[in-house]
Amino acid sequence: MNVWDEFLERVRKTKARELGPLSIAAGVELDDAISKEPERFISTPEDRAFYMFAQLMDSLTPLQDSFEDLDDDVFCQKRKSWLTSIHNSCSKILDVDQHCTDAKTLQIISLDYASEKNFEALESHAVQSLSSKFITDAWDNIYARPSLRARAATSRAMLETARYSQAVRACETLISSDPADHVGARYTLSLAYARLELEEKLEALESSYRHRSNAWFALARIILLYKLDRMSAARRALQGFMRAYRPGPFLLMHPVYVELYLLVRPAFEQGSFEEVAMACMEAEPILMDTPDLIIWAQEQDGFVEQAKNFAFDNGFEW
């Protein structure tokens, strides 16, 4: 999520409404001035709130990274304080603009509710974020993007609480509104399709993104084929997953802690540990519902050996 680009675009649109049509040269000059001193051009509560939100988002990752090497007790204490600070910052933003959808989404996430309560809060908020004038424009409309993000967060909460059919409907609507899928609904959707054994829909989803592989699609394929009892195909899918994602077997056997997604799924490098860790974490409710799958995977050639070698090579306990 490039929050500053979105902020600058919002300010440009506000100034364009205020100033009326500009020549190309004047428009370029205005864009340059806004980029250099954005705060000076803020003239509405909505833009002020989004500016505060952008500042908050900038501060999150460095603080989160500083917790990594702390002991468990200190980590829990620091994390609680950090989430409280995020919640309070969101409250200040909402005091400026009560309709700042991104701030409200982030505030709900920062409460770190149990899964069921988190879903209920996000679903209510996502419904309120919808506007008929945003549905068809989707990502091209800068003001529609916060609703897309709120609804994507809600779809992940649906998957986490085993509301698979709801997750399918929510993600299909998101992708229909934004075929380029800037919010990553296809990842959630692939897992929901697998759990519901919707093979044709999973194949169509993969095809619509030109079969560009990712850890979610790869896991979904394994889950789907295993649940359909097509074991030869499931073994081939598992072997493909192992070849493409070296950390995969280890992370399926030993899931690692993944921090809350603060508004959006974090960016990741293709094939990275982070990608596979997130995919395995999101698939966990399905894997827990299909416990024999991991037992079966451990019986396949090379699976445990690859997991063990990865652990030893990267300093993980085994």
C-alpha cells in the first residue's frame, strides 16, 4: 500500500476542484509544489485525516521490527502498548474525520479481538464503508480504495472463522470490482475454493491470473486434491510446492507466529519465507479442519527431510 501516493492524489483532486481547470504547465507546477510541501495544501478535514493516517502507517513497521528479539513477557507488554497507541492514534484521526474508513479499519484490527468478535466488528464496518458511487469505479477511484481494503480484511476474517461461503462471495465481489486485485482477494479466495472443493472455480481463478504461481494457490491445490481423494495428483501438487517453496514443509509442520496484518497483507518477495509463512497462517483454519493432510504430507518422499534441513540451515529449533 503506497499511502503517500494516495494522499498526494487526494490533495491534487481537492485543489483541482478548488482551482478549476489548469493548463498542463500549471498542473505540473502544482503537483511539484504539493509533493514538496503536502501539508501546506491540505484544506479539508478528509485530507487532514488521511495525512495523519499516512504518518501513522509510516511509523508502524519500524516499531514492529524492534520487537523481534525481545523475551516473551517483554514482547507481550510492548506489543500491547503498541496496539493501544495505534488505537489511540486512530481515535485522533477519526476526531478529525469520522468517515476515515482506513483509520476505522486499522482501529478495529488494533483491538486484537478474538476471531469471532474481530469478524463481527469488521463486517459491520465494511458494510458501512460501501457506497453505490464507488462500486463500479473500484481501484480507479481513489476514494473507493479504503472500502476495498476494509472488505478484504473482512474476507480474511471470514476465512479465519470458517465462513467459507461468505468469504467466496466477498472475494468474488472484490475481484469483480477490481480485476487487477490490488487488495489480494485472490489469495483468500483460492483457499476458500479449496476448502469447499470448488475445483472448476479454483482452476478459473488461476487461469484469470495467467497461472502466476504463489504460495496460496499452491497450498489450495494440495488441499483441494487431498480432499477430493485424488492422491496421485495431490502428491504431484505437494512435490511442486516443495520445489517452489523450500520453507514450505517446515512451515506446514511448525507454523510460525505472523503478526496482525495492519490494514493490508504485507508486501512479500515471490518465493520468500514471508510469503509461505503468511499463506500457511491464513490456511491454518482449513488445515486444522483437515489434520490428516499434514500427517499424509510427512509420509511423502523428502518432505520431513526438507523441513529438517531448512530448520538446521536457518537456525530454527527441530
